[in-house]
Amino acid sequence: MWRKKLKGKTQENTPFPHDTHLLEIWIKHQFHQSSDIVVNYFSFGEMNVLVSYIDQSIDTKLLSEFILQPLLQQKDEGISFEKATEKVEITSPKWTNNGSDIISGLLSGAVLLYCEGSEHAVLYNIVLVEGRNPEKAETESLVFGPKVAFTESLSKNLNLIRTHLNDPQLTVEEIIVGERAKKPVSILYIKDITNEELVQTFRQRITDLHYDHIMDSTVLAQLLEDNSQTIFPQILTTELPDRLSLSLLHGKVGVLVDGSPTAIIGPSTFLSFFESTEDVYMRWNMGTFLRMLRFLAIFLSVLLTPAYVAVLTYHYEVIPSALLISLGQSRANVPFPPFFEALLLEFIIELLREAGARLPTKVGQTIGIVGGIVIGQASVQAGITSNILIIIIALSALGSFTTPSYLMGTAIRITRFPIIILAALWGGVGIMLAFCFIIIHLLRLTTIGVPYLSPIYPLRLSDLRYSLFRVPQQYLKMRPASNRPLNEERYTKRDPKQKRDIDQ
């Protein structure tokens, strides 16, 4: 009977039936007779009360001790169900007369209680939280600084941020995303620092999403990007709470997704993907050296193999004569042209990298090391490739691995392949053409409305000390202007080395 009433109506505008038997039928119909939907009854005085929840989703101990027992222990015959629930020690109960609220509550781990004849039902959120405790970061390993990483629990991740950044101005906004599988997403920012326009951009883009299920923060990051066609990531993801806290203090916005062990940071410029929190924990000159080393390594990673192909194909005259003899002897038994030789080894390196990443940790490390040595040595002895190209390919691979961001490192490795093809077609001109195309492409990109190459373009010299270099902390008085912070000063300048009297 009730199923016929449901026809032609949506769940949002259809109230639930005010009869426990019909309510049981309605709930099971909404969940298509799923076997994990539990519906039970108990008597409260002269009233019949329905209890419903999703099995394995709630804490049954809390249900028994703090909900059912306090209700059953009340002996007053004339007491109403609403009055009796005041004895329940579960905080923040939700009273509702909307069927959609009941379904959403059951899906999110709440238990439903409904008394026969009552106008409202009550939902108690006693979700069973299953998850691991905070552990050491896996993909962003550090020598200095906190080693703890985010977990899959949104509440634990918010607690980690509050622990790192105990500022009352830290604001958390929760938005429910997902058309089918609804998932809470939290936007984090510091109220008196972060530009409201930047917060509104994140808020609007997340609210306007019409997507079945946001599986992870990396999926959400792709949906929030300005340009989904480019290979370069425009939003940074991190598993380190201290990195997110530092970014919030610089005027950026963070996003946490329930069920994801990584956080989103935006806006994230091109140079942001080469920064590491370890640069801040180390002395400024060491941090600057390591950052410069990463930039040089990425440049060589992109340039070395295409330069080898271009020089051996078109530009023999640039090779010193002493090296030319050694190079000729090394390639004397190689039957392939430099282009095919380079592509073959690059492909083998990518195979080794992917195999090492997919296998268990200890086995993967063994495959990467042993496989690289065996294949490299066997390739030279078989005359498939030259010794010099083995060295060049190894340096290129090492250079791409120095990037703190896995996504950016992968993008750099993929970019190398079309540059090799252009180098084989037009030599040095092809390499220059590829670099010009990449630079123009990067200049046109934006990240949450901010130029992707900022602070290089548009040039902001004051922001270079946060991105390109690492300067002493006493010279970092102002926050990065690229983020347009409301409060530009980080601290009031005062010389700590100045000697003062004991009574000052």
C-alpha cells in the first residue's frame, strides 16, 4: 500500500509514514531490501518504538548502553516519548519529519528511533569509526620536522590541524558533496588572513559539483582545477599536517575530504610543487641549496636525453674531439639510431619504476635496483645501447625523482617523450620549439585564478624568497603577496639579538 503512495514522488518531498509497520516497509523499500538494514521494535510503556540502523555502521555498544537502556529504565506510564529521550546521553540528537533526512542519517551512521503516532522521528549519530591511527608519512618522507601524516578519518585530520595550528581564527566549513554517495568535505582557512574571494571560489566550485561519488581528495582536486586538459597539476595535495598549516598561515585555502589521507592546498603555483617543508626546518642556506638543486635536476631531467638525440643526429660539431672518439667507440656496435635507442631505454626505466611502485615495498626496491643494473649491463653487452646513454638516462631518472610532488615528477617524465621526438625531427631547433611551447603553456595556466608561474610572472620580487629561494626567517616579515592575504604582516619586527637590561 505504501509503495503505491510513493509512485510519482521524490524522496525529498515525501514524508515518512507515521505507523511503525508502514515505516519498516518504507525503510526497506528505500534501501531495496538490503540485508544489512536492521529494523527492530521495543515497548516503551504502552507505546511501540521502532529502531532502525545499518548493520556494521553504528556502535552497538553505544546503542545498548546510552540509548536503549535509559529509555527502558523509565517507568512513568504517562511520560511522552519526546520527554523520555531527554535521558539519553547522546549529544546533538536530530528531530525530523522529513523522509530524506531519515535516509541520509541512516547512510551516515545514525540510528533511527520512532514512536508510534509521533509527528517526528529522532536520529542519534553513533557511527562506528574505523580507521588507522596517524602514522609516518609514506610519500613525503622528511629528515627534520614532524613525521605524522593524515589518516582516512576527517575528524582525526581536523584534530591534527588544530593541534598544529591552535588559532581561534582557524575556520572550518563543511560541505556535503556527491550525488549518490554523499561525503563531507571541509574547507579550512584563517579568517583574518585568507582573502574571502579565494575562499568563495573554493566554496562555489565545491558546491556546484554534480558528481556521483568523490572517492579521494585527488579526484576532487582534478574537478577544481582551472584547466583539466594540461598535464601539469594545478592544485597541490599533501599528506603532511604541518605543510597544510604553513600554507594556511601564508593565506592559502586547504580542503580535507572524509576517507582521504591527503589534503588539498590552493592556489598552488608551479614553484610550489618543488617546495618542501624540510626547507623551512633546515638552515636557510641549506634550504636554498637543496631547492636550487631540485630546479637544476628537473631542468637536466628534461634536457639531457633530448640533447643526446639532437647532438648525435644533427650536431656532431658541438662534441669535443676527445669525447667524440669515446662516443663513437661506445656506439660502434649499436645498430639503432639515437632516437630509437633513447626511447627504448626511457621506456625500460618507466617499466622498472611502475613495477617497483606496484609490487610490495621490499620486493619493489629489489626489482628497481637489480633490474636496473642487470638490464643496463646486459643492454650494453648486447650492443643495444651505449654506456654514455645509460649514464644520461640514469641522471634523467634521478633528476625527476627529486621533485617532492609525485604528480609533478610524473608530469616531468612524460614531458620528456615529446621533446625527444622533436629533437629527433629538428635537432636543437626542435628542443627550443618544445621549450617555447612549454613556457607559453605555463604562462597561460592559472590556479584558482592565480597565474601559474607566479611570482616569476607577473614578477613579484618579494615573493621569490618564499618560492625560488629560502632566506633567513627574520626577513620573512611579510606574507606572500600572490595569495592576496588580508593581514600581510607575519610578525612585528624586533631584533632578538639586541641586548636588554634584565628589567626590560
